[in-house]
Amino acid sequence: MMPLTRRSLTIVLGGLATLLLVSLALYWVNSGKTHEIIHVQKEGNSPTIIRNVRVFNGTDEALIPYAGVQIEHGIITKLYQSGKIPPENLAGQNSMRVVDGNGGVLMPAFIDFHAHFGMSSGRPPWDSSIRDLYPLQYEYDAYLYAGVTSIVHASPIVESPFSTIKHGPRVYKTGKIITAKDGHPIPMMKSLIPWPMSMMAIKNLVLQIDPKGIDFKALEALFDGKAHHTKIVIDGVIPLGSPKLSPEKVAKIIAVSHQHGQPVYVHAAAPSDAYNAVLNGADVLMHPAYQGRFDDKMLKLLEQKQTPVVTTVQIWEWMIRGKTKNPPITPLERRLMAPGTYKSLMADWTEGIENYGKYGFTPSYVNKSMPQFHEDLIANIRAMQAHNILMVAGTDYGVPGLTPGASLIRELHVLSGLGMSNLKVLKMATSLPGKILEPTGPELGVIKQGALAEMILLSDNPVENLDAIDHVKIIFTQGNIITPIPLANSE
């Protein structure tokens, strides 16, 4: 055994001190008290029948009047299409749980195809501290409250070793985010996540690729069977001039991931980078490009490849919204915000923007670049809509100004405001992403026999009135029955 030198002792003690500091920070965050917002009735051994409902099945415009929908162990096992449900199916040796839908609309629960947990307070970065970060369990509860029961988690989840997660949505998570050395999201993590959480997040959430070449040993270590997909970031504008991966490196990473049978989800800011990623086999684009507009060549490639694009219409709008206070905070957002967040969002941001300026997020960047990024993103969504490109709904929750769960509901309303039909918008958050996430079954995002019983009960028909999605009455997920608790507005 080699003698312990002063230098090595310093390194060891420094590492232990850092670990202790980060652990205490995580404990502080995850021990934050939030009010109870849902009531969870855990799955028992008995099947559940939901009676007296009209069903939006996730694909068809017309509602189907079912006498009952039967669930067993999180799977839809039977649909009673007409007549009465046999009495033996309501009361017998198994003591079935019976839920009366009272003529409401049963539909697939929502899917957010882009979220980041454990690193958000919902506040602007100049008014956020470790203590303000949402506890992970609260984020899960808020998503369930809003009727969102499946999430694509686009970064590894930051979770305290002291936290105990009792329940939550279905999570399709990535391994470490793959990016260029010092590339996005590293500057943003330093900007948005309070220290020392940011230090820990960068180490545990990101694999940086050296300009000299790919460390294939480190890359291969990501394919340990724990991740659902590989996440690659190619972004030179967060902030401006950030390093980004070359097309050649992206192509190699995609090839290695596919060799391991793992799909690749790509964040590409520039249309040219998005084009090269799709050309080289990217399975999903996690944003529309926002550093320029898609040309006909790109749109034709997306049509040909049928590569899904995640909408994320709020990723730049949050700053515009915060500065102008328009569009206003929705009632659902306000109900699900932590105390103090609404006040922070409604404050005058002028001084905060002028004095912040960390990691390239200067007043010029905020006031000029970010609005242009938003314009380009919206223009690309409109172009994809015109060319019937496959899009799925996602928020990129975790960026400032977004509220867990509520922001996905707002995303759907914003998409509707861009001229998309209610039916299309609903499919973008149910059956379309469900087919991507569960291509071989049991199916997700639909109501049919044999599908996953991820469903929500509404009072009204969302195909006719999209406002119906703002008020979820009951959530059915993973065999559990969840009821939202009425909430007052957060201050």
C-alpha cells in the first residue's frame, strides 16, 4: 500500500467534504415540506370496473359509450360496450372496486415527452436557491394531479439518498447526457442550479466528449440496461458560442447506441445539426430547431424518415412571459406552484435581468437572442404542421417559469392556439407518444383491451372543449386510483 501523501490526503478529504455538502444539500431540498395535493388508493388484489363513461380512446374523434372498463394489475382487461355489466362482475368473491364515472369522459392519461426532475424551482434563476427547488415527490404528485402519468426524463434523475418516493408517473429515462466538452447543458446547469447542486449535477448527469475523440469506454459504460434511451445534445447557442459535437461524432454515438438496441433522442438547436442527426438515424428530435428555420430539404427528410419532433413551445417563451406578464399564469399553474413562486414570477424582472448575466446569459442575450429563438421555434412548428410532420407534446419542464404537470396542459392549449385541432393536440399527448415509447406492447396512450390502464376521467369531452383537460377528476395509473385534492391558488 502506497503511503498517504499530503496531496492525496487533501484530495480524499476534499472529496469527502464535497460528498457531505452535496448530500446535505439534497437532504435539504428533498425534506422541503409541500402540501398534500393528491389522494392515492393503492392497487389491491381485486379488479376495478369504471362504470358509466364515454370513452375517447386516444385515436378516434367520436366518443364511445361504454357500460364499463375493467382494469386488472394495471392492464385494461375488458371493455363492456353495451348492455349491463353482469352482476357477478360487480360484487363477488373478489370484491371488485367499482368507480362510477357519472357519464364523464374517460381518456388516456397524458404523456410529457421531455422533462427534467429534481432541478427546478419554477422561479427565474436570480431569485432561486437550493431551498426553493421542488422536492422530487412533489413534482411527481403535481404531474399526476394534472393527469400526466408518463414522462420521458431527458436527464438522469437527481435524487437524494434520504428521499423516499412513494408513488409517481411512469418514467422513461436517459443515461448521462452526451455533449461536447463544456457544451450545453453545462453552462445552463451552472446558471440555473444553485451550487453545490450544480457541481454534482454536471458530474453525474453529463458525459463530455473531448474534441480529440470519443472515449468509447466511457460511452459503452452508459449501456448498462438502466436507461430507456440515449440523449445527445448539439447546441452552440446556450449560451452563444458554446462548443458542440461534430456531425461525425454524433453519427458514431448514434451507431454505437443502436448497436446496443437503444434509441437515440437528439437535442439540436440549428436546423443543419438536426438534419445531420436525422440523416444519421436519430430516433427523436427533442425540440424543433430554434437557431434558424427549417428549409424544404429538412422538412422532406422529416417526412421521409417520420422522425418525431417534440414541441417544447415554452422553452424560450418563459422569459418573454416573465418580462411582459403575458400570457397570464393559468389557474392550474397557480394551484400547483410552490408558495412564493407566483410572487417571484409576477415581480418586475428588469433588475434581475440586468444584474444576472452569469455564464453568457447577458441582458442582450435575454432581450434579443431568446425572443428570436422563440420566433424560429414557433415558425418551425408551423412549417411542420403544414407538412404533416409527426410531432409529440413535451415541455422541457425543469427550465425556469414552468410548473410541474400544469405546463404540459398549457403546452396543449398553446398548440391549439397555433391552429391545431383538439383531436390532433390530444393525440400528440396520448396515442402518438405512446406508440413511440411502447412499440411492442402493452400499448400506451390508448384505451383498448390489453393496453396499459393509464387513464384520466374528465367531466366534459376534450375533443369538443379542450378546457376540459384543465380539471381532471380521477387518475388511473399503474393499478392505483388517484384523486386530486382541491387546491387554493398559490401566492
